[in-house]
Amino acid sequence: MKHHVYNKVYVLLAVLQVTAFSGCIQETERETIPVITWAGVPADMSEEIFPMLKACGVDCHLGLYGDSGEARVALKAAGDAGIGLIPGFPGIRDSTGTAVAMLKDAKALVAWHIKDEPELSDIRWIAELVRQVRSLDVEHPPYVNLYPDWAWGQDDYADNIEAFASQVDVPFYSFDQYPVTEKDGEIQIRPTWYRNLEVFSAMARRHGKPFWAFALTSSHHLGAPSPPAFYPVPTPGHLRLQVFSDLLYGAQAIQYFTAGGLYDSGTSERTPVYDIVKEVNGEIKAYSPVFLGCSVEGVWHTGDTVPSHTRRLEAMPHPAVESLSVSGEGGVISLVSNGGHIYLAIQNRDCEHDAVLDISFTRKVRLFTPEGVGRYDGRPVTLTAGNIAVFDLGKSR
């Protein structure tokens, strides 16, 4: 029986779960949240860089190439390294039948990259191309990544992504927004970020499909027409804030923009960000039993002020919780169900400073950490910048 790298992912996407990539990737004891890097690896460097990505805990790379020949080179390198590949190149649109026939049997192929950050006017042709690709290849889905609200109508964002979802038949949705910016040496969080997570996750739930989200690994300046910003080199707190907020809202895959932030393009040596990403990836994998395939029962925020378009925690999120407070900037509170259990995940919403979680329960609960699971002893929990605490409240009733 022939195996493709995305078979398991694709099947479980149909039942609203995303699993670790299989096929050319070595099987693990349990499935984990897929981790994907975006761009930043030229085809002629794939053989050298892809094993580094694999060692960092990356499951798949999305590469943008000049033609099918470059994509073929990258697919071979990905297969050899044991990661999946989502290739994008002009031929997917310009000569769809030829491109799909040429590459669809590559063992590392995960999906077809159709378009990144399309304009609203692109929806019609994207919908037709998605239909065509799906008719030619039933095993590898088309992938489209959407803008955040600033580029898709601001207050009309919910209506616009709903229009996309109603017209474009993809098995999962993806959007990007990078919230951690720096101005005059001060870290600032984009005020619309949690609004985007609220709106996008709600759209995905309405359509019964998973969504994928991003974290930023590459420092750069962003200019007009987007809201101007400088994105700093990420710290562990910056990455944890992004990754764990994504997961608390139900994201089923984490994407990093870009792979170029993990290595020096001149020397191919690992950057300091590489080690941070590797550590965070280990945490993503460790928390996968909680978040992979979960149902988000509710998300709330605490603090003196809460982000716009979010819900303030006015009452305890579950009968098992007696009291709850997060010091400093406040927290993100997520109640999820998975595998017959209810989990409470609490995040420090400050990506620069530690916070203290004071929490008490009406019954005995377990504390779920990357190191393991044990009975919670009732003491306050120190949440490092952007980090989370996860409690297993017991079986769903």
C-alpha cells in the first residue's frame, strides 16, 4: 500500500482533527500538533537545511519556488530529511493538470499552496482552482492563507472571511497576524490580534473545520499599506504568547514565518532563535494531548483591561474552579474538552514579564506540564512570559 506524508493528516482533517505527518516521517507513540515553517529555504539549500528543521521539531515546510523543477528538488530533499512539504509555484495555477500530475506522487507532498494573502477580488479564481486541484488529487488538499482584518475590511472582516469559507472548499483555514511589535524600544501588542483570533476561530467552528495560525520568527520592518511596524527578534516569551494563544483558541497547526529566522543564510549556522523555537516546539508536542482535536468550550480574558472584542471572565469558567486570578497584565483563560476530559488552560498575556496564577478548586485536579502530569498541590503557579498552566479537571460529564 502506498503511503503519502499527508495521508493521516488529511483523513483526520475530515473529522476535524489534524495529526502528525506520517509516511516519510518516522511514527511516534502519539499524534502531535503539526509544526510548519514558511519559506526562507531556497530549493538549492533544501538538502542542507531540511535536516536542521527536522531536528528543531518541524514536521513540514511550506516552500515557494520558481517552477516545478525547484519544487521537485525540494520534495526530494524533504523526503530524505523526513519532513513534509507544501510547495507553491506558478505552474499550479498556470498549468494545473501538468503540475499536479508531475508531483502528486512525491512521498513528501503534503498539500498544494494555492495563494498567500489573497485580495477579496481573488476569491472567485481561487475557488475554481481549488476545485480543479481537488478533482486532480484527492490525497493532497489545496492550501490558502488569509490576511488578518486590517487588509480584509476591518469591521467587515467576519463577513469577508465567511464569504471566503462559503465559496472556497478547503479542508482547513489559515490566517496570519504577528502581534508582537517594538516601538522606541518598547514591546507593544497589536490591539486587533485577539479580535482576529476570536473572529477567525468562530468562523472555523461554524464551518466545522480546523484552522491553522502563525508565530513570527523573522525580525523585519513592515510598511504601508499595512499598519507600519517593526517586528523584533523574538524572545521565548514572544513566541510562547503567539503559539499558546493560538492553541487556546483552538488552532490545530502552528506555522512559523519564516524558516529563514532559524539559520544564517550565509553560513547555514543556527541562529539563537533556532534554539528558542526548538524548545517551544517541544512544549507544543507535549501539550498535544490537550489541544490536538480539542473542542474549545470558551475563551475569556482577565486583567484591568481586556483586548477588544474579547470576553472578560465574569464568573468561574467551570464548577471545579473556586477562584482564579492572574497578576500583572492578566491572562487568557480557555476551557477545552478532549478525549473525554475537560482541561483548563491559563496563559500569562504578558510576553515580557512573569505573572503569578492564584487558583483554587472545589475538587482534586491534575496539573499538566511538558514534563508530565501530577496532582496539583494548591500552591500559586509562576507563569513565565507568555507561558501557560494547564489543569486536567477530570472526565467530561
